[in-house]
Amino acid sequence: QAAFHIAGHPLPAPKTDGERAWTFGDREFHLLMGALYEPLARQLDDPAQRARHVKRYGEENVALVEEALAGLARDRRAMAA
């Protein structure tokens, strides 16, 4: 089994059965991304809040985030199919 690395540093070897059974696949990835970015996605769905983000960060940056969120949503739907 390949070592999992964070910032170039390998995680220590698992010591318990629970640690050995742990995985980080597509499902876990989307759970993490949802937890991190769903609040922002909801804000961008609200025109007033989106305008606030555009004013602060610029249209190009907001559009880039929306594109990334749309890509995550497409991948999540494809996984569910």
C-alpha cells in the first residue's frame, strides 16, 4: 500500500484496525469538498451575496470559483449515476 503524504510528509503507519481500514476515495473527497465549499456555493447562488463577492474579489475570480464548484457538482453527479 502506498504511503499517503500531506505537504510532502508521509503519514505514520496505521496502528489500529480502524486506521488500517481507513480510505480516502471519491466519496470522502466529495464529503470534504462539500463541507468546505457548500456555504460559499450557497452565497454565490444569492444575487446580493454574489455581488458582494464580485465587489471584493472581482468578477473573474468569482467566475473561476463558480466554474470549480460546477465541476465538483458534475463529478459528484457522475459518481452517483
